[in-house]
Amino acid sequence: METDTIVQQMADGFGTLSERSPILHTPAEAGLAYEDVTFPSLDGVPLEGWFIPAPGATRVVIANHPLGFTRAGLPSHLEPWRSIWAPSGNDVEVNFIPDYKILHNAGYHVLAYDMRNFGHSGAANGGVTAARYVARDVLGSLAYARSRPDLEGAAIGLFSRCMGANATMAAMQLAPEAFDDVRCMVAPQPLTVRVTLERSLELAGLTAADHIETLGELIRRHTSIPLDDFAPVETARSVRVPTFLYQVRDDILTRPSDVQGMYDNIPIADKELLWIEGSTRRWDGYLRFAKDSSPMLAWFEKHMGEKYM
């Protein structure tokens, strides 16, 4: 395939609404009672989600999902998602229901929802997905949690994965006061768009330095957003809550320096970074919580445990 064609196809497929991935699982599969909920984003986009109550709990975790996923995960073992992700080795299913079961059993209510342009939530911004827009969904989910009578006074924690983490950091930059009562965040695998596009060019057999600026300009023409807009390495400077990052160190779709840069820029002392070793598959980072949730649960407990209530 011609180089120009590869670059153009990458630009055409970036950042805009395409075929949504389906919601193939529900909390009922794990024996969890749940409520279908809907609430508005900060700018009024209707968001759809689940509220999973933990009877007697006085704390809630809000889950913000990765790009292309839904609140349920991603069926990347099925077409067409398998073909999209197989070149990077990520052709296995990611199911988030086990994560919610773990959180529920640990004594947390869970609010999981679809961000704009994904799952069953509303379309917005011409289908363009960017941290500046999705940040409004994070803010809407916080407002909704605070509005529920059964969560009055509850401690709030965030479980913000990939795009969800990027959007959460952007929301902290846009509206820092909205996080005054948020106790902590667990943030798997935030990602800088420029870095993952450079890695994607390399996986396609191209020299990233020769093509990244052209690709960035094509994306800007397609989405009206500069490539480095709301880069999480910079928005990490606005993080204002204790934050636990974790990342597959040899993730083929990024570089360790990207997440390390975010961690270094978080301006508070109460932070941790856990590297997942022995894999190049990004999805292993999303599956880590179900495999070994102990470090993340310890972080939530440290900041949301009874002695902090």
C-alpha cells in the first residue's frame, strides 16, 4: 500500500464516530443487582449507565472507560473489532463486569456509564472524540453522583481508564472545584495521542518522524483539533487528588516515557506508578484489575476507608 494512502486512512479513522462497539454484558451476569440510569453531561449530552448498589456502603467509585469501549468493555475477539486490534496483539475480549463485582464485594457502590459517542450514550460534537469534550461527561457523572439521595455524603473515588483518565485530567484543568471532595483516582494507561500515532506509523512500517506532522495536519482538518490539544502529560499538572497510575511497560501502542511523564508532572506527593511487566499487549493493562486488584483496592481503601469518612 502506498505510504500516502496509509497515512490518509489513519487520519480518516481517527477521532470521529464510527461503528460503536456493543454492550454484550450486564452486571446481572455476576449476580449483581443494578439500576439502568441516565443523566446529562455538563453540556446536556444524554449519558446512559448502570448504578450498582452495595447495601450499606458509604462510598462510590465512578468508572470512566477507554476509547472505543463501553461501560461493559470491548468485544475485540469479534469482528470488526478483532481485525482492528489484532495487528497490535489486542484481539482478546475485555469484560469489565468482573471489575465491578470486585469493587462491589469490597464495599463500593459503582457508577459505570458510556461516554458520549460510545455505547448507548448520545452523539455529540459531530462524532469527534477528544478529551476537551469527554471531560464534560466526567463532570456530569460527578454531578449525578452527588445528586442521588442514596449517595448523600458518600466518599467519591474515580476509576478512569485510558481515554477516561485523559478526560478526567482535562476535567480537573477545566473545573478544578468539581474535584474538591473526590478522594482519589485509579488511572490505568492514560495515553498521549501523538505517541500512539507514532507507534502506529511504526507498526505500519513507516518512519514516524517523517509522517507524524502530515498525519497531525490531516487529523486537524478532519476534526478541527490540533494533535497536541489537551495532551495528558500537560493536563497531569492539574491533577489535584491522590492518583495511582498503572501501565503495561512494554505496551506496543505507546512508550514508557509517556506515562512516566504524566506521573512526574502530577504536582502532589500522594501518587504511585505501577508497571505491568512481561507483556506487550495493552489489553493486559485493562484486564489487570480482574487478575490482581489488590494494589488498586489498597489505594481506594487508603483514601476512602472508614477512618477517612
